[in-house]
Amino acid sequence: MIVNKYKSFIQNQYEKAKSTASGFISSRGEEQEEGTIELNSQYYVELKAIADMQGTNVQAFVNGIIAQYLVSVNAQYESIPISVDQKEENPLLYLDGICKLED
């Protein structure tokens, strides 16, 4: 009887450890997928050819494209002046303008 209780205890502990380990593995896989994107296979082939010609890889090439895009988008939004009406509707825009003047 003690042997059966011991076996059942060991089996329960094993199942708990297995469940915990699979939880860690699945959560780690989800974290990795979060930063991953899929490219259209045709685009990938074209980007791979360009990256090869430039002596780099697709990831570095795409990261460069994204960085350039983000800089251009940010420049667009920074150059749009905020009207007085917008500032009156949202006083935080005044604060934002004051903070930008100090920079």
C-alpha cells in the first residue's frame, strides 16, 4: 500500500513537472513568434537577390528598409503644425509644444 502511494506521488510529481516544462516551452515559442513576420515568398526571393548583391542578408536589409520608413513617417508627423483650435481642444498639445521647445 505504501508502495502504491509512493508510485502515485512520484507519478503526480512527474506530471506536474512535465506540465510546467511544456508551459515554459510553449510560452518561449510564443515570445519568439511575436517578433517574427512572414514575407510573401515572391518578395523574399527578390529581397534575397538584392541582399546577396549588397553582401548582406534579408533580415538586415528589411530592418534597414523599416528604419528608413519609420524615420520618414516620423518626419511627416513632426512637420504638421498643430492648430490653435486643436491646442484649445486638447491642452496637452500645449504641453507637448513646450517640451519640444526645451529640447
